[in-house]
Amino acid sequence: MSYFNNLPEIYYNFMVNGDDKLFIVRDITANVRPLKNTLDNITLYDLYDIIDGETPEIISNKFYGSPKYHWAIMMANQRYDYLNDFPLPYDRLVQYGIDKYGEGNIYDTHHYEDENGFVVNSDYPSATPIDNITYEERINESKRTIKLVSLQIIQQMTSEFERLMA
């Protein structure tokens, strides 16, 4: 089952070369709130650290035997943005840092922290500078650990989703 195949179809007008054209598209705004409530009540899961280069499809195939449950992994972890909610491989993270802060600026100071990791002013007695790339690495690493629910729960999610979209 593909997530998008079960979404309802709607008619939508698109402007194509200056002309209005009517297309049939999937309604990606369909509400699946009851499915979210089910996910919020799941207490039994395994934690998994994403390996550089793994996508939700790769993880789904690795643990559930098929890439088709990628959407369930994303929903179970409340990660909806395929590009920004999953960790970047290190080389792409560095490039992201260069793009964000400018060539030669990834080692400039982003902020200062005290011995407990709290952000402080630069004149604070134990202030330690944290550079831009370290700051981005921390954010990236915070995206690495995800929850993996059992295949039985994934199948239950799939059945419930199909029922909600019928």
C-alpha cells in the first residue's frame, strides 16, 4: 500500500501556459487525526539510530521487509518533511553550513555556552564558544534517533489509514 494511493482524488485547476486546465490530483490535506491518536498511545517501540544515507524507504525495507511503510515511519515519529526532518550525511551537512553561513564562516562563533550547556553572553566567566558547524551538527544529530514500532502495529496503522480514507 502506498500512502498516496489511498488519499481521495479531487479536481484542481492549474494554470498551464496561460490556460486553466482541470486535473485530478490526490488530496494531501485529507485529515488522519484518529491515526495520530493511535500513534500517540503506542508505548512499545525500539529506538533506532539512522545511519548516514538511510532514507525512510531504506529503513522500512530493512525492518519491515518492504519500502512501502516509509510513510508509517514518518508518521510514527511525527516527521513530515523528508529533507529537513532526517539527518544529513556529514558532507551534505558541511555544504549546508557553507550555504547557510557563507564560504569560510562555518567555524565562526555561533553562540557561547557555560559548563552546563546553557547559552550565555561571551563575557560570562566559563563561556565557551560554539561554532556554526558544531551548532548545526548538534541539530543534525538530534534527528538521528527514531522510534520503530512492530510490524503488527504498522499493519494496524495501514488498516486504519485505509479505513479512514475509504
